[in-house]
Amino acid sequence: MLIELTNSLIEAGSSSNCGYNWDQFKILGIPTPPVKGWKNNIIGKSIYSETFSLFLKLKGLKPKQRKMYKEEIDRICKREYGE
């Protein structure tokens, strides 16, 4: 199932200090470091619900905590962007 990204959906993935981590950017196809306006550039983009679910799971996680999702991140990026 596809989900169309909205500002509120994107903000749902931000950490308590209103930030995002590199892995969240990666699965959304945002180059890092992100450029000003990155959020406006992806509003309206359709992504798989699985991708959005992982985006939310990664919210606020430290790098060591995100390691357990590495295979899932890589699989999604390969499917979505051929990486």
C-alpha cells in the first residue's frame, strides 16, 4: 500500500528535539546532509507503508540502536532507489 507524504506525516517521524537521523533521510531518498527545503520537496511523494513504518521506528534512535534495522534499511533503499 502506498502512502502520500504530508507535512504532518513527516513531522510524526521527528525526534523530541524536532530532528531526523541519517537513516530516516536515506529511506526517504533525501541526500545527506539535507538541503534547505528538503521537506517541501517530498510532500506529496508516495512511499510504501512499510517504508513509512520504518521511518517512524527510526525516530529518535541513536546510531547503535539503528544498527538492528540495517538490513531492512538496505532492502528498502534497494527497492525504492536501486541503491
